Amino acid sequence: MIIIRIIGVWFLLASVITLVIDATKSLAINKMVITSLGQQWYEFHKESIEAAQKSVETHIHPLIWDPFITALLLWPSWALFALFGVILLWLGRKRKRTQVFSNF
């Protein structure tokens, strides 16, 4: 569970970093800049996003890529990183122990 929480914290850290990058770009040009995850992925490594698209379309189904994954790739990167981080932190949380008493 600790590994899931650590990965969740890393996603939240990536969210803050991408939010600061967008805020810095916005301040520099006096215009709101929101970078999507797909745009950042394309700028970071163009070949891998094309390979992922081809792989999903050939091995799984073309309809998985086009309406679903492309919709996620259009979201702001900081929002998706924050969402994944919160979900992972929730999944890796420490659960309270409950004591069950039985009167037989």
C-alpha cells in the first residue's frame, strides 16, 4: 500500500509542476494557457504517442482510442495528474481495523 501512496504523491507533484508551468506561460504572454496531456505527451515524445495509438487500435479496438483515450488526452495535464494522484492516494490509504464481535 505504501508504494501506491508514493506513486499517488508523485502524480500530485507532477500536477503541481504542470500547473506552475501553465501559470508561468500564462503570465509571460498575458493570456490563459492550458496545456493538454496529449499536447505535452506529443511535445515530450512524439513517437511514443503514435505507437500507443497504433497499438491500441490494432490490439484492442479502434473505438477505445478515438472517443475515450482522445477525450482524456484533451484534458488539462494538471487535472489528470491530480485526479490519478487522488485516486491512488485513496486506494492506498490506511484502512481502519474493525473488530467484529459475535455472540453465539
